[in-house]
Amino acid sequence: MNGNGTQDTQAVALYWDFENLHASLSEAKNGDGSYAKQDGRFKVQDPLVHIQAIIELAASYGPVAINRAYCNWQFFGRYRDALLQGAVELIQLFPPGQSAKNGADIKLCLDAAEDIARFPHIGTVLIVGGDSDFMPVAQKIKAAGRTLVGVGTRRSTNRHWAKSCHDFRYYESLVEEEAKPEVAAEANVPAPPPKVLTPQEEADATIVRAITLLAEAKGDPWVNKAPIFNMVKRLDPTFDPKEFKFATFAAMLKSLVGKSIATRKGEFDQQVRVLTPGASEAEPAAG
């Protein structure tokens, strides 16, 4: 079982109404109606969507089997590296007119309904978008016995759509930590330059991120040791402890005790949590 109570063999299907999310973020930045204008929509777009944050959320529910994004991609080339890094399948949709929608929500709903009928291993469906148009497919997904998760922005998400999901996350909450440098910039406070991590530091950070995601899903900072490696591999399929001179993942995890993580003995398995400033390295098991 993973932190969400679902079996690890149950896969996740992730569908993005990508332009819907980007447009909402663009208008939050540049003003209401700014994106809908011809000179706002039909031009090369600056990247605003934190793609990795949503992929990590999807990975917290299980291995991602489908990762498909719908958009008129001719204006979104600046997202190239992030999309490739996230292994996102791009579905090109041209709007039939200068003022027409690209129909992403319709195509997305049709594909999601077809996929849950064809693939019984899909246990969770995650839809990125805030339209009420997703409500009919929400009923189909839940009737099929699958878990439905939604992601959307606070300013553009229809509350009825949000409440039709088993779980709904606001985009802003997922990326609030990454947004802090932008807030500093708006306040004319220079943000510190991003730290360049070594491969070892990146690997350690991935382990810490995996533990954090499991803890958030469980609602408890202490997580069992067993599912951590699977979560790390979902976040980074190239991860291999031997690349960092560790014979096993357990040995690599042990090297972080007292630095980034704390451990304790659980009822059935050793438990781990992210070490916060001022906290002790280990705590006795409850009970």
C-alpha cells in the first residue's frame, strides 16, 4: 500500500488542460482579460506553469502510466525542456478560429473515459484544469471505481467541479515554496541566486522530497521505510544508489540520518521523517 491507501500496482493517468492552467496564471500576472486578447494569446508564451510540482503530486498516488497534455503548442515552445524532463505526451489542438477555444477539455474528457475503459490498471485519474466541463467525466470516473484528483487555480476553478473530485488541490498550494522568489522580486527585494546542486545533493534532495510526499499523503510526518525507494524511482527513474558509491538504498538512506532525516522504530518497519531545524535525530516509537 502507498501513502494514499492504494496499491502500488495501481497506476495514475495524468491529463492536463494545459492552456487553461497557463491562461489563468497569465491573467493573474498581467490582469483579467489580458490572455484572451489576440495579442496576448497568439504569441510566444513565457513559461509560468511549474510542471514538476504537478508530476510529483501525480507520482505520490502511484506510478504514472499516462501523462498527456492538451494545448495549441505552437506558442508554448519555451516549455520544451520542462515538458521533455517530465515525459509529457503532447496533444496538439488547433482552435478552429481566432476567437474559438481549442476544445482541449472535450478531447481530454473523451480520452479519459476511453482510457479507464481500456486499462483496468489505472486506479487514479488526475485532471489539471478548473472548468465545470469536467463534471460529466468526473461522474464516469467515479462510477468506474477510480479515484479522481483535480488540480486548478483558485481564481479560475469552478467550485462544483472541485467538489466533484475525491481530492482537489489548488495549484498555488503546490508551488507556494517555489513562488517565494517571485514575491520577493515584486517587493523589489533581490532573490538569492538558485543554488547549483551536485549530483549527490540532487539525489539526496529527491529522497527528502519522496519522504515529504509520502508524509503529506499519509497525513503523518513519520512514514514507513519500505515505500520510500519506490517513490524515489517515480520521481527519478534514473536513480541508482550505486552511482553514489552505496551498495544499497538502505545504506544511502542511513547516510542522511541526522543531516536531512530522522528515524525511529515502528511497529512493523523502521520509520523515517524529514528532519526539521531544532528537531532531534530520532524519537522513540509511539505507544
